[in-house]
Amino acid sequence: MNLVFFASVVALSIAIAVNVRRNKKTQAAINQDFWTREKEANSTRRKSLDDLDYIHIPIEQFPMSLLEDVPKVDDYKQIIMTLKDLPVVNFTGISNTELKLRYGAPNIDILTQYDQNYTLLVRTLQQWAQELYDAGCIEEACHMLEFAVSTGTDISGTYRLLCRIYKEQHTPEKIGSLYPIAEVLNSAMQKSIVRILQEAEQSAD
């Protein structure tokens, strides 16, 4: 019995050692590939940014006259007013290496700023919509959330609140219209967001 146990321990130790070596080789290959691509990316010359999917902010559709006595909402309005005159592009899920390969290393700083503008946009829209919803301005909150979704936001709270509004408005069938966007999100949140939609549909039955 002791011999069998000893043999099992030895076999397990060997299996672990082999697996560790294999993982090290795999990680080394991944690292080598990354640095090869990064070297190539850093050598990529500046390219045109004309084909970027710039986001137009429909400021005329936003409820600028609502909740004027709420300081936080005033801050959100000011942020959106500033962003509407700035380049805004959604690069969620795209690494700096990939951006440099596509558009050239000299453009990385400006592309990073475009993406930061986008992050600020969708976060502000989410916060503003939540304030509107809490104040009973449901339609206005809905329009704002739908715009955020149309840009490919991966903020789960945006999808969750929009699903809640659809159910409260007795239009749960609209939840299905969110799947085409959610299912192709280039984000670590993609599966979680799809699950939010699925759960919302199930609870609406």
C-alpha cells in the first residue's frame, strides 16, 4: 500500500514538473511574440487617422434643461459640452501595440487621448442617466443610455439600467435589440453583459 502511494506521489510530481516546464515554454513564446510585435509597432510610421470611427455627440438630444438645481448633473453637462468639441473614439479592447501597428507609433499619444475621451463620455452618460432615472425622468434616461450602447460601451450598469427601463415601460422585447451590440463587444465585460441581458429577459417572462 505504501509502495502504491509512493508511486502515485512520484507520478504526480513528474506530471506537475512537466506541466510547469510546458507552461514556462508557452509563456516564453508569448513573451517573445509580444516583444517582436512591440518592436514592429514602435517602428511603424505615422498613418492617416481619417478612417477612425469618430463619435458624434448629439448634444441637441440631451436634456440640458432638466435637473438644473443638481450640482452633479451640472458637472455632467459641462463634461459633455467639452467632449462634443473633442475627438472621441472607442478603442476598448485594443492594445497600444495594436494601435501603433494600425496607425503608427507617433500617433499613440493622441489615440490614447481619443480613447480617454470616450471612457469619460460613457461614464458620464451612465452617471447622468442614473440621476435622470432616479428623478423620474425615465424617457430622457432611456435615450441617453441607448446612445451610450450605440457607441459600444462596456459599462454593465448601462445595460442593466436600460433593461430595467424597458421592463418598466412594458417593452421587454427591446432587450433583444441589445444583443447584436453586446455579443460583439471587444471587452472583458462582454460575457457578463450578455448574461445581464439574458437574466433580464428571463425575469421579464
